[in-house]
Amino acid sequence: MGIITHQRGSYVISTDPERLDLDVIHHFLSEVSYWAAGRPRTTMETAIKNSLCFGVYDGEKQVGFARVVTDGATFAWLCDLFILHDYRGCGLGKWLVECIVAHPDLRNLKLFLLATADAHELYRQYGDFLPLQETQKWMLRKKIG
């Protein structure tokens, strides 16, 4: 699938990896977010390279980001989604989720997961995400240290 772009006024959502501002993304993830605090830049760069990424832009300035890890056939994991503080409350996060779940490579997947500490209603409303019902089937291996 090629690059997909959506526009709403001066805002653009694009899957073009060349537009990503790695300085903005790394700063937010490693210094502002609770889920990726301290993440090394090299780790972030490798993750981005191996994911389907969505940048949110106000003109040329990157103001948001999300990354989807997927096999493109059956499974996806939505992660690292953020909108910069000064741009929250404009509906950009909702629009970003709408664009992600409507992406041609993602919209028909059997499993689409995410984890959030505080945005359950956003994802439920705009991505039809629900809490895991069959948690006994899922297992997690988490590297410590």
C-alpha cells in the first residue's frame, strides 16, 4: 500500500515516513509519555522503521503520531499514539484513530489491540475497541530491566 494522506483544514494525517520528525517523536515518547519514558532514540528509530506510522501535521509541523505494528493480514497493535499538548481538544486524536482503523491494510484485521491507562472512551467511541473479554487466553512476556 502506498502513502495515504487525509486533510482537514490546515491539518494533515499522512503515512509518509519521510515526513516524520524524529526529534518531536523521540522527545514526546521518551520525556513526556508515561508508557515510553526513557526509551532510547535508537530503539524508537528501529520501531518506527518496522511499523506503519501515522504523522499528524499542522502545515509542516508535526503535532501528533501513532504507530501500528502489524502483519498486514490478521493482527495489529496500535501504540505510541500522542497529540502534542497545545493541539489537544481540537479533535485530532479522534480523527487519527478514525484514519488508522479505516486504513485499507488495517480495517479488516481479525485482531487489533492497544493498551491505554486513560483513553478507553476515545478508543471505544472511535475505533470500536473493547476491554479484553477472554483474558485467560492471553499471555504476556515482559522483559524486566
